[in-house]
Amino acid sequence: MTETPVEQIEGASELAAWFGSFPRLHDANVVEFQLSGEGNGHLTAKAFRMTDKIDDKGFFVLEKHCLVTLHFNEITTVELQDFQPGQAILSDVDITKATSAFRIEIGSSYGFSGTIVARKLSVSFEPTGDAI
């Protein structure tokens, strides 16, 4: 696991402050993924933070439910595998920064994995209150 360059991504420090750290998006469901011919795009996922608490049914308690959107601008590389529309679940998202671009590696639990390289990257999020 590498350190996400939070200070270099617009909106990332606000998301990290809300979650307590920058989220890996483990088990997040992909809601929307779009790329445009102009070299821009976004990935929106239903995300949450898993606690170490267990509920009455024996499941981990989830909190901080939200929609997280990664906004890609000036995309230079896209490599995608195993795309299953409407069924994609992320295992993690790893963001690194080279001199002139961000490398976003998308790990898959099911239905969506790959790499996107973009010169500009920003993050936005919308708390939803509870499970969505």
C-alpha cells in the first residue's frame, strides 16, 4: 500500500478529515464510471467506513456512508479489465503521484479493475447519512 498524496489532490484533505483518513474505497460499489473523448472522466462509488464493532447479526458496523467521486482531467492512459456494468465492487483504490500525473490503480473485488493516469485529479463526496 502506498501513501495517497492527499495534499496534492483538490478535495482530498476534506474527504480524509471527514473519514478520519483518506479511504481506500474497500468494498465500495461503483455507481457511475464515465470517460469523455476530451480526456476527462469520473468514477463515483458508494463508500463507507467499516468499524471494529459488531451488530446483533454478527456483521461489522458500517458508518460514514457517502458517495465519493474521483474526477479525472487530462487523461493520458486508461487500462480496464473485467468490466461488469452495474455489478462492480472495488477492493481498493491506490493513488500515486509522478512528476506530471496521478496514477490511479483500481483493484477489484468483482467487475471492475484497471489503471487510469491523469494529469489532474480531484475528489468530491456527498454524505448520505446511512446505507445507500
